[in-house]
Amino acid sequence: MSKPRIAIFDFACCEGCQLQIVNLEEELLDLIGAVDVVEWREAMSEQSHEYDIAIVEGSITRPEDEDRVEIIRSRAKILIALGACATIGGVNKLKNNFDLDDVKECVYGDDAKMPHLDTAMTKAVDEVVEVDYKVHGCPIDRKEFTYIVRCLLLGKKPEIPEWPVCVECKAKGNPCLWEYGQVCLGPIIRAGCGARCPSSGFRCFGCRGYVDEPNVNAAKDVIEKYGLSIEDLKGKMILFGSTQGPTNE
Amino acid sequence: MAVKKITKAALTEWVGELVSKERVFGVQSKGDKFDFGPLTSAQDLRLDYDVTLQPPKKYFLPPVETLLTFEVSAGYESQYSDKPFVLIGVHPYDMIAINQIDELFKQGYYDTHYMTRRSNATIITCDVVNASENVFASQMKTATVKDGFDILLTDIGDSYIAEAATEKGEALLSKAETADASKDDLDKREKIQKDNEKNLSKHQLKCEVAELPGLLENAYNHPVWEEKAATCFACGSCNQVCPTCYCFNVQDDVKWDMKTGQRCRAWDGCMLDGFAMVAGGHDFRKKRADRFRHRLYRKAKYVPEKIGGQIACVGCGRCVSACLPDIANPVNVYNRLFDDIKTK
Ligand code: SF4
Ligand code: SF4
Ligand code: SF4
Ligand code: SF4
Ligand code: SF4
């Protein structure tokens, strides 16, 4: 069997997820030994139009990026969205909460009208093209990433949790942060990070995106039980949840 | 085996000896709560705790464990954890839960991974001193325990009553400085146990626990399942903290050589989306209401049918505290059914 050709592309993001791949250390050699990396701007100068697996990092924020990701999609057999920017739009979606002209002016000042600085509503990759697999998180979890790649190499479907962060949080024996006044999004956010934040005493802010069927009614009840308002909850959902799922309901 | 009395100072000394020689896990404080953890100093042991965050099942069925390592086309090798350990401070209701899981893991497929850990454990139980905010063990008749443990400790004020129930327990206890318990001491113990059998009742069951399986006979289509599940997160917290839940999920991970790897099992839970997925991806308890019902049917009907009547809820109250929308309390559901079905 010839090695699958992999190409890695970035759109609007901080490239932190690619950095996680670079930082795989000894596993990086395993990865590079098992696949043929044909394009990866962050790590090499070659470019290629022929690849089997495209890994796309970042969110889609401009019309020309939509065209670019469509071309990538048409060339790849498998497309993987890498990191929260790509899977759910990530922090880039914050701007969708404001008027776009205001956003531009705030960021670029007088240059805001320049054509190359044009911007559109932020989209997750799957709002533009079909995505086969998602590596969730901001940043991604290195172990989960290599697990997914190994599954693909074996032709096996990776098992990505459909359940919320609370499962992993409780398995670790953490006391629930709600009891200590924190608005933790754990019950509606997809697990897989090992409840990274609550295990260090910080509420989950939702970087892995919502579970498939988040129960927003339940969240509203809980908010009331703890004497908070819906606005308190929304304020916490906005960082990673802007214009997706139940945030704007 | 004679029942002994051990002063609190002598107990601390004995536990201190133990932790210096053996692998010991015991109840300690964790912030303003308590949990089991590796015990390194006798001073950290808190036998006056109310309830632990996690039940002790993790010492027999860890959240994740490797069952075997394999090499494709060469075979596999089972992995066992067979290091002896001592577990100190198990409350009676949790001991009864362990006894139940023992029974279930012996039936049908004998689970050697679980049993290896179990047979390497020496369990020291202790009667409850402080009731937790949601405990209802008295209602489930699990406030005191008669078997399964190696040693049972009861705090009678200045001393503990210590009763060894097995040879392992006897051998361990013989290392402590003890005296024979007097009639008076035993009376004190009996009073504490009798009180616990009444007072660990923060939630009151309206019927006898033995009536529960019968009650569920006629409750399959009751609206309570839909009502409760309407605010369920499917977060599995109620399963994760429950001492009698033991569902797991098995997963293989192959290494980069694409040949060798390991098979692991991890806790699962009947409340999770994705649980009960059968081949073909058809989720036969898709609806959360169905899964909510399954959890309570399992506790009060399926398990008792398998192990001779015992209900698989020991009234520890952990799910009540852990459920954010406050719907997991089994007593509320059973009472609701009792009101509607039995009074008709
Ligand atoms: S998901 Fe987070 S770490 Fe990854 S590229 Fe986006 S902002 Fe950076
Ligand atoms: S701290 Fe957050 S993740 Fe943990 S159990 Fe509570 S809500 Fe769930
Ligand atoms: S706990 Fe929440 S915010 Fe933290 S890594 Fe996990 S999903 Fe992201
Ligand atoms: S169902 Fe709830 S109260 Fe009953 S044993 Fe399980 S966690 Fe404890
Ligand atoms: S803890 Fe409550 S919300 Fe979570 S799965 Fe159980 S019943 Fe549902």
C-alpha cells in the first residue's frame, strides 16, 4: 500500500493547532513515517495539488477563502477540520456578533476600506464544504489527533465522544464548579479533552463545541436554580459559541 | 473472631504502620468535600466523612483500564493488575454496592480483570458518623452492612469497635494494639447502627424498598419518564458517581506500526447519547426518556431479578447531588409512581 499523501492548509487562525502537530515530538516521526506530507506551509516549502487527505486549520472569513477551500475539497478524498477555528468557527466567530463595517474599522482604522482587507461573516469549514472528520478543541489534543490519523490509516472510523465534558469531569472525581459559583458549560460541550479546564479549577468555556443535542432548556433551568440570568449563560457561551447551535436562541 | 476495641490513638498508629508498608487508599478531604485517594499519612484519614465524591468502585473497575495488548495475526496477552492494596473507610452502602457488582461480575461471563483487583483488596469499612445532605441509605436498608468487608470499624466516641470478618482482616487487625470489646462497648455499637438504620433518610421512600420491582411492573408507559428527561443533559453524571453502575465501553487503539496495540475499557453510562448503539448505528434507546427509564428500571427491576431481590440503588445520594437539573433522585421518581399507581 502506498502511503497516503497529506496536505495541511491554514485559514484564519493562530496556527496554534499546527504547532501542536509540530510539537508531537517522537510521535511526529511516526506520523511522518506513516504518511507522505506533500504540503505544509508551517513546516516545509513544497506545494502540491495532489493529496489524499487535506487537513484544514482555521475558519473561513473571506469570499476568496471560500473558493480556496472548495478547491481543496475537490482535490482531497478526505478532509479533516483541525481545531476549533475550523470545526466551529472558534473565537473568530466573535466578530459575527457585531456589524462588519464596525469590526473592520475597529481592527484596521482608516485602512478598513482597502479591498484586500475585505471580510465576511466567519464560517466554520463545514459551513462551506463537506467535512469528513473534526479534530476538536482550541488547541487540539495531540493524542486525539494522532488517534484519528491512525484510524484513517487503518480505514476505521475514529470514536469521537458524543457526550458532554461532565462525563470525563466526574470520572476524574472533580467537585462540580457550579457549586462554587462558576457557570461551567461542561453539560452541553463535547467531551474528549479529559475535562482539561474543570480539572484545573476553571469552568469549561466550550472550545470543543456543542454536543450533537445540547439540552438548552435544562441549561436554563439550572441557571435559575443557581440564581443567575440567561444573560449570564449567554455571556459564557459567546466566546466559542457565537452564531452556532443554541447560543443565539 | 472476637470483637475488639481500639483507641483512636492506637488506630492512628496502626494506620501509620500500614501506610508505611502497604499500598493504602483511604478517605481524605478534598476542598470542602471528601474522596478516596492514595493515603500517605494516617493523619489524613477522615473516617468522620459524610460521603465521598466518587464511590470506591474505581479501585476495582478503573475509569480506563487496559484489558489486553495484541499484535495483529500473532495473538494477544491479557493484562492484570494484581498488586495487593488496602482500602480504608468504605461506608456500608458502598460495601453493599461492591457486593452487588461482585455478584454480577461472577454471573455469566466471569470478569477476571475485576476479580483480580477484588481479590487483592483488603477492605476496611466504617459505620457512618455524619450523614451527607442527600443520603437515604436507611430507606434502601443499606445503612449497615453484614458481609463483604474484612474489617468493620465503628466510632463510639473515644475509641473504635473493630470487628474482623475474614482471616485477612484478622491478620491485619492483630498488628494493632487492641482490647476485647466489653458488653457495654457492643451495646454502644448496636445503638449507633440502629440509629443509622433510621436516620440516614434525607429522602423518604413512600413504599417499602421490596415493593419497588412490583411497582415498576406497571410503570413502563408512565409520563414521569418524559417529564424528567425533558431537562436531562444526558451528561452521565448520575452514572459516573453511582456505586452500582458498571457499564463500560471497549475500544482498541493500534500503534503507529499498525500491528500492535491495546484494548481498553472505559466507563460508559446508560444516560449518554450513543449508549446502546447496536450494530448498524441504530440507537434503540435513542430518546433520552427511554434511557432515563432504563436507568431506574435497571436499579429496581433488572438487577434485582438477576441477583435475588437486591435493589441496585444503595441510597448514597451521590446522583442527587451530582445532577445539575435535579432530576436524577430515584426516590422522587419512585414516590411519584407510587402515588399514581398504588393509590389508584
Ligand atoms: S483552534 Fe485555537 S489554537 Fe487552534 S488555530 Fe484556532 S485559535 Fe489557534
Ligand atoms: S464542573 Fe463543569 S464539567 Fe465538571 S461536572 Fe460540573 S458542569 Fe460538568
Ligand atoms: S474543558 Fe471545555 S474549554 Fe476546556 S478544553 Fe475541554 S472543551 Fe475546551
Ligand atoms: S442511584 Fe443514586 S443514590 Fe442510588 S446508589 Fe446510585 S448514585 Fe447512589
Ligand atoms: S445527571 Fe441528571 S442531567 Fe445528567 S444524565 Fe443524569 S439525570 Fe440527566
